[in-house]
Amino acid sequence: MVHGLETECTIWHHRDVPATPTHSAETDVRPMTEGDVTAAADVWLTTTDDYRLRHGFPSTTDQEPLDEQRRRLESRIGHLRATDPGGSWVAERGGTVIGLGQAFVREKYWVLSMLGVLPAVQSAGVGKALLDRTLVHGPWDRGTIQASRDARAVRLYSGAGFDTHPVLAAHGSLRPETHGQPPPGVRPGGLEDLELVGDIDRAVRGAARPQDVTHLLKIDGCSLLIDGDDAYALARPDRIVMATGRHEAAAIRVLRAAIASAPPGGRFEVGWLTSAQQWAIPTVLAAGLDLVPHGPVMTLGMTGPPAPAIPSGGYG
Ligand SMILES: CC(C)(COP(=O)(O)OP(=O)(O)OC[C@H]1O[C@@H](n2cnc3c(N)ncnc32)[C@H](O)[C@@H]1OP(=O)(O)O)[C@@H](O)C(=O)NCCC(=O)NCCS
């Protein structure tokens, strides 16, 4: 859920971070309003920055300017609050937002997009209180979480009944020869392909999500790649955002096409590779990327992560 290789994280610091834990203070967990979106984004940026430092991950500001990260983050929080007000919560103390939890449901498929508590007030039950609110947003019968490596996160999700699927993430510099050679048959897509993308998602994940795909194309600046009627990928120049195929050969083709259209020699990430996504491993290794352990994918109400499918940290 922390996006990709935690790529939402920055060196941003929230202006109102409490200096010391105030565990005894009164915490109000309430629905997120439109007016909370900026404060919720501040909490997420501060929280993930601290998380990255604790886990030895580099800052992402050299990959994407802070302003652009903030713009995309606020637009994502605002989008999901608009589609799922019942899944969007904040924790507040003394008038300051100190945590957020955001989940959404598409055709009874629940996804936790974000759960974060400011570092100064962590480990005091706020994360659990927020998660509990998001879990009753429904109706849903299956769900996934792309989890961070924070031990408290996995403890919370496992305690809520989710199964844990270990993950590798691929990242590194692309070999120059991968550029500009998309597999034959893969074409650029657009909003006119929403129905096809929805059909693929339903066949593989059991749920379509046209509102999210529209947001990623129109607002988030993703490109869409389509292989026949069988697979699609949403990508940015530095990463796969999501990729789903009716079968592995088609999923491999859209993954290769996304890599081929990335800048030559540039950095690239493919996240959330559970053992269900063996099909993707030879392609990312051949492209020059390295595999590193990452936070797990958590599932509930399904036998394992949907496959072949590379999920998005924030959009499932
Ligand atoms: C993960 C996070 C949301 C949890 O929220 P929190 O308010 O800190 O955690 P809580 O106090 O609710 O405790 C959660 C669980 O961790 C346990 N816990 C608390 N402190 C702990 C610690 N220092 N070490 C290990 N476990 C701990 C709690 O006992 C609880 O488990 P339980 O339900 O089995 O009793 C929060 O720590 C955070 O924002 N982390 C950084 C961002 C992140 O990784 N977010 C999750 C993205 S998937």
C-alpha cells in the first residue's frame, strides 16, 4: 500500500507534527472531509518519509519533484474520498490530523489504499482504530492490501484475518537495449478501452474499476498499453502502476512493452511480485532490474493474489 517501492515518500515534514507522543490525549477518529485532504496528504508524506529512513530506503525526491508527488497524492486521496466517503477516515487530536486510513470497494473487492499515523503518536492504538473503521466499509467479500515492511502493519492485517504473501520488488536501471522494442501486437490504449480493461479485470481479479483507471489516465498521467483482448498495463516512465492479463503470455507482452517505452537506461520499478507472479520474473531480470524483499501482499476471501496481475500499491 505504500506505493510501489514507497515512491510516495519524500523529505517533506509536516508543519504540525507533535514533538512528543501524547498517548493520553483524546483522539477523535472521524470521516475524512474534503477539507481534510491536504492535512491527510501531509500526514502520509511525513509518515512515509520517517518509514523510509527507518528502513534504509533512499528518498524519492530525486526521481520525482516533491510538488508533483504532492499533487498526485492529494488527487488520489481526493478521488478515493469522493468515490468512497465511507472508507475514508482521519484521526484527529487537538484539532490536528494525526492519522489517515483509506479503503475503497469495487464490485465487492475491498482495497486498503493508505494507513498511516504520524511517527510521534504511533504504537498507541490509532492505526488499529483507523483500520477497524475502513474494514466495515462495504459490502465486500474479498480484499487485498499491499503492505509496508512495518511490523505493526502486518500484525494489524494478520490480526484482521488477512493471509500474508511475501513479496519481491524489482528496481534498478534498465539495460539500454530494452528500449524501443515493444512486442508486436501491443498498442497504446485510451479511455475508449475502459470496457475492455474492465472485462480483463473482472476475469482475473473478479472486479472492474473503471473510475480508478479513468483517474489514472486523465489525472495521474499514466499510459495504457493493450495486448489484443487479453492484457493491459498502466505505466509511468519509471514504473508499472498495474498490469493484468487473461493469461501469462499476454501479461508478459504488456510488461515488456511498458519497459520498452521507458526512457533508455532510466530507473524503473515493478512492485508486488508475490510467488503468484513468477511469469514476470524473467522479464524484469532480463531488463536489468534487481529483486529485493518488500512488504507483503495480504489477501482475505481469496486463495491467493489475483494472477497474472501486478497490483498497484494505492489502487490494488
Ligand atoms: C503501521 C501503522 C499504521 C500502525 O499504526 P499504530 O498506531 O502505530 O499501531 P497500533 O498502536 O494500532 O498497533 C498495531 C499493532 O502493532 C502492535 N505494536 C505496537 N507497537 C509495536 C512495536 N513497537 N513493535 C511491534 N508491534 C507493535 C500493537 O500491539 C498492535 O498489534 P495487536 O493488534 O496485535 O495488538 C503505523 O505504525 C504507521 O503509520 N507506520 C508507518 C507507515 C506504514 O507502514 N503504514 C502501513 C502501510 S501498509
